Amino acid sequence: MLPGTAISLLLSSLLLTACVTAPPAILLSDLTPTVLLRAEPLTGPENPAPIDDIDLLKLSPEMLEFLETNVYSNINRMKLNNLLAAIISNATFGLEFDDVTRTAEETFERRLGNCLSFTSMFVALARQVGLTASYQEVDVPPEWTHEGGVFVLSRHVNVHIDLGKRGIQVVDFNIENFRTSYDRRVVSDRRASAHYYNNVGVERMQAGQTSESVRYFRKAIDQDYDFGPAWNNLGTLYSQSGHPLYAEAAYLQALEVNPREFVAMSNLVKLYERTDQLEQATQYRRQAMIHRIRNPYYRYHLARQAFFARDFDTAIRHLKFATDKKENEDTFYFLLGLSYLQKGDKAAARQWLAKAEEVAEDTAQQSKYHDKLEMLLSAQN
């Protein structure tokens, strides 16, 4: 009985197909940014309502009271020190991290958030007491797997405080992801809002809330049309929902607004491999490698591999490239010094270990490099 029923349904389906004109095939060129943002394959014909504007930096009465109690100086440097001490202290505030993106008000109320959450809270509080506070994007180096073909790109955000003649102060709530040698730039509040909506969109996507994630990715792009991560994540949402052509168009749009959107490039390679478009996969893999080989941190990654394989000449070659591109990264000079030491060139090893100590940004690192240098010098005697 069951096999007969299945055959009947199949024949019925074939008959209907013969009587109805098939819709025209969708071409990649049809999938404009407007079509991608409409997202009918993800939400259906009923377009979900746009998200209302969220005041990322709104201050609650409790936040104002916190400032009155804890920030009592008229000098900007002291205001900053008072504010930092009050937030870090468990007695007055205390910090606890989780993976949820929140507004300044929500972060203060719950004492929980990620680096963007605490950055928003600090920017709001700092501005309220008269400090010139801005969001700052930090280019944290990608992390490569041992195969060297996959990387995870972290987009980190912290606080930039302009103290005028007293200089610039960076406030970072995830200090492990920040070094002063990293490239960074002050960004607008709208770009920060794009980060916020994009982050929440990813959280909704991970929770399986497809329509909600679409709404948040749209809002991120509305805040900053050139914000590549939101286009890339929209592509991932299409890909996970079984719409590879839409995913391809979204990844390409991410590269259109930012040709250095490496995650989108990597996603395109995977998509083309999965759909047997091997020529396109090869093209984008080659582009990714060209960008990667020019990245001083990737060359440092290759140098570490070569060093542990005892191929010190190759390690030195990669490190010379890396130090030419990035002159203030002490870890590059340190490994360069160790590579020359392993080759038996103690004069060059001393030179590069001394350089590592010179550019190191904190006393602990300086002490580490100094001790290595002292050990080398004592071995010479």
C-alpha cells in the first residue's frame, strides 16, 4: 500500500509539472543588494517589520547616580582614572564577561556583556562626564589553523579617549585581544551601531531565529552600507538555509563594499567547492593567498612553523618580510633573534633580541627579552 501511494504522488507531481509553466531560473545578476535585503527565500512574501532605532548609548538614572558618586574630579585625567577604578572595582561595579551583545544601559544594569557591550557603556559614561570618547576598531591578527588554509578573523572594538595635550588613552575590556602595535582606527557611532546590530543578528542566527537575524543584518547595513561583516553574515544565513546562489551574491557584495573582507572570500571558496564550481574556487583561493602572503602576521605564522621544523633560513626570510611591514611588533624581532641564535649567529641574535626589548610595550615583555639577551651575553664569556 505504501509503495503504491508514493508512486501515485510522484505521477501526480509529474502531471502538474507538465501543465504549469516553470518559473524562470534566477540568475546571479538578478540578485541585487535590494533583492538580497528583501530576503524572501528566508522570510517568505511577508516582509518582517524593520527594527526600531535602539539608543546604544542611553544612560539610565542609575548610571547618572553612579557617576555622581564615583567621578568627582574636574581634571580629565582624574575623571578617567576615577571612572576606570569604579568600573573595575568589585565593590562599586565589577565586570563579568559573556557572549551577549547589549546596549550601554543593559550592560550597566546586568554587569554582563562582551567587549562591545562594555565599550558602549564606557563611551556613554565617559561622554557624560565631559571626556572625548570614541569607538575604535582594532585589527586583531587572524588565527590560522595548522594547515594554514583556514583562519578566524576577530573584529575587536575598544575605547579611544582624547585627552588633548595629555595624549590618547585606550581603554580595552578584553586586554588579551589588544596590543598597541595593532592597526586601529576611530570609527563613527553609526559604525559602532552596525557592529551592534550585526552581533545581535549573529546571536539570532545561532539561535535559529532566521527572520529576526535578517532584520538585524538589514539594520546593520542601514547603519553602514559598507559594513562587510553584515553582508557576509547575511550570505552565511542564506547558505545555511539552502540558498547557495543568494549566499554567493551576498558574499560578493561583501567583497564589493570591502575587497579585504577575507572571511567572505574564504566563504566563497567553500561555497564554490561545495557546488563543484572548481574554477571559481581556485580563483578566490588564489586571491585569498595573495592577500594572506602580504599579511605580516601570516608570515610570522609561517616563520613559527619553519622555526619548529628547524628550517631557520625560511623562518628568517618570513620574519624579515614581517618586520619590514610591521616595525613595532616585538614578537617578530624576538623570533628573529632566536632564529639567528639557532643558526649560530650570536651577533645577529643580540641585535634582534635588543630590538625586541626596545619596542616591547610593557615591562614584563621587556624583562623577558632582556633576560634572554643577558643569557646570550653570559654565554659569550
